[in-house]
Amino acid sequence: MKYFDYLTKEQETLLFYSPPVTFNHSTSKELLAYAVGAALYMPATRASVAEDILKLRGAGLVTVIIDLEDAIGDGEVCFAEESVFRHLSFLSAYTENEPDPENGLPLIFIRVRSPEQLQQLIFRLGSLITMLTGFVFPKFSAENGVDFFEAIADYNSSRSYSAPVLYGMPILESASIIYRECRLDSLLAIRNLLGDYRDYVLNVRIGATDFSSLFGLRRSPDISIYDLTPIRDCISDIINVFGRVEEGYVISGPVWEYFGNKGHRGLRTQSQQISFKDAYGRPNYFSRAMEGLIREVTLDKENGIIGKTIIHPSQLRPVQALYTVRHEEYVDALSIVESNDGSRGVFKSEYFNKMNEIKPHLNWAKRILLRSQVYGVLHEQQHFTYLLPENEYSHV
């Protein structure tokens, strides 16, 4: 599996200076954490989950999260759990009939409701658990976190040698994290807890919808989550605690909940739309939902966040395309890492437009090179919009 595998070989050569690498759920945790990317949520009760996963691979689906929590009603839990078994059994049978590694399944996660449900699922899934990359833990806290990760650790300590590692992805979204008076204590307690299970923590995820709910807020498609000041301040503290280089965690951004509607696209006039110019200076005009998504993912990246929860297939390619590395970023990062031998401290960028200072920029450079492996490096004159389906910008 690799990103943008819907491209022909000729298209890949035309677009990429360095194409994305292949990976699967047995890939090293360092790369896999970046590869989670745009994670598509699907309610477990949806009858066509397995078929949709297979169908959407051709549209670029790399990560799917089957939801047993907020996406289903409290009275549907038993049915949803049985549905998970049906979905995974269907996919397992499919892979047995088509074992081609180039045609592999996406990374599959299940969002559970509680540690007790997690423990039951691990036991009941049996061999089907090897279909999963891991589980997602909602409303994660220092109080429930040990039970979540102990279940993961117990499985990993007893799994067969050939079985892949099972990971956990905690979601930070509870009142004790967003409320200022207890936030720092809560975040530090969670960081201490995760430190005990570091090998099994794939991402630290931010659940801004629950945060917003506690204040009766909901962002419009015209603004980003960073414009809601209580949420912005909390995200800032999460990054401060978990985004430090020495912590080594990949932080995933909040869900973007808007997508196009074919019946009512809500397009602005051209003069009202944001124009994103490509490398040749040609404007691309986007719908409101696409504008907002692009703006928020761009702000995520600038703040060191890689990965985003999405709720509609039309969001897959835009988010993934935005994670590609520009040629300028890549040559700067590579030059910084290669110059880290003590022979000099600063040098001019190959693009002759900035100063590259080795020690202060080294950690940034290392992260860029990791991202470049997973999402690839575009040619100098290429642009992320070229990775979107033709004419898709106008209706996403």
C-alpha cells in the first residue's frame, strides 16, 4: 500500500520528484504514525462497510476507523459489535482470495466505547484481530487510560511472532482537558501514562467536536478550529505537552465536518472565493467546504500536526495531497541534515530565498524527511491540486 497509488506510473513520474514509499501495518512505528493521515470514520452499523473499504481503495483510502462510539446509538451496541465481526470476516475472506501485497487493505482501526469493550473485542475477534492496525480510545484520561493500554500491552505480549503489533490511539476530548483549571494537570498525567506504553501509542488525536460541545460552539465552514479561542488555547497546550521533539508523538488534528452537497453546493461567486494559485500562477477556485478544509489542514501542518479525522470520502484526496512535501522544503531539509557534521552553522538555501541554520532547523528537517517518505516530494513546478480529480475543487 502507498499513497496516491491511483496514479499511473507516468503520472507519478510527472508529479513526484521522489514518490511515496510502500507500507503496511507491519511497517516501523515511526513511519506508520505519519502514514495514518486522513482517517475516514465509518459507523460500525453501516451494512456496506467492508464493500465500501474495498471500493474506496481506488479513491485513495489508506486509513479507516470503524466506529462503535458516538456514531451509533446506545441501543445499537450489540448489533454494532456483531457487524464488526461480519465486516472483518468479509475482508479476511477477500484477502485470502486476492493475496497480492500491492492490492492490500487500508489500515483499519476500531473506536471502542470503554476498556471493557476493548478487552471483550480482543478476546472475541480471535485471528481476525490481525486485520487491525489498532484501536482508538475516546474520552481518554489518566483515569481510564491504564485499562485501555493494559489491554493492548497484554495482547502484544502474547501475540504470535508473525502477528503485527496492535496500537492504540487516544483521543483527547474530555472536560478535564479543555477546562483551564485542570488542563495542565490532566495533560501531564496523560503524558506520564503514555510514557509507560510509548511503543504502542501510534497517534495522539484531538477531539475538538466534544471540546466545542462543552461551550455550545460549532465552527462554520468559513473559519478554522483555530479561530475558536477556547479550542485554540487547548490545542496549543496539547501541542506544547505532546508535540515536543523529545516526546516523539505524532499529533492528529480535529475532524473537519463539512463536505459538498450536490443539491446545494453553496458556492460563492468567484470574487468571494479564495484563490489558491499553483506553481505556474494559475488560480484554482474552491467551494466553501474545500476552502475551509485546506485552510485548516494548512494550519495543522504549520503547528506540527499531521493527520486528520474525516467523515466523507471527498475529503480523502485533498487532505492527503496537502501532506505532500514541496521540492523546496525537501532540498532545504536534506541539506540541513547532510550538513549536520559540525563543519558550518548556517548556509543559504538552494532556492536563494532563506537562511538555513543547522541546529535550530534540524528537528524540523528530520520531520520533513519522514513526511516525504510517506507522502512523497513533488517536482519543483508541481502543486497539490494536481493530485485532486479533475474539476473536483468546485464541489467538495
